[in-house]
Amino acid sequence: MAKYKIEFDREICIGALACNAVAEKFWPRTEDGKVDLANASYNQETNKWELIIEEDDYAANKDAAESCPVDAIKITKIEGN
């Protein structure tokens, strides 16, 4: 099964909550009106939140990324998977 890496740039998130509407399990709303990427790790080099997901979770997160009006969510397939 393929694996994918989600990168979330929370700094540019405007809190539109479109991602939350399509994939709440991965994109819970926070008190500041934005979202978090559930179970993600912060990469200090890129200043982005990152999470590796399985193929089963790709479709929902692809919809979340496509719904983001500021392109704060990027998903890439991990090579070799």
C-alpha cells in the first residue's frame, strides 16, 4: 500500500474550516478558529506540521487539501511505497 506525507502550513491557515468539513478526523477545529493536523509532528526546518498516512486515508485528505482556499495543505506520495 502507498503512503503519503501531509504537510500543513498553519501560519497561512485562515480558518476557513473547509478541511474540517470534509475530514474532521484529521483536521479538528481549535480554540483559535483554525485547525490542527491530528497526530502530526512539527518540522522545525520547514516550519510545517507533517503526518504520514496510509492509502486508506488519502482520499479524505486529498479532498481537504483541495478545499483549502490558501493551499496550506500539501500531500505527496512517498517514493518506494
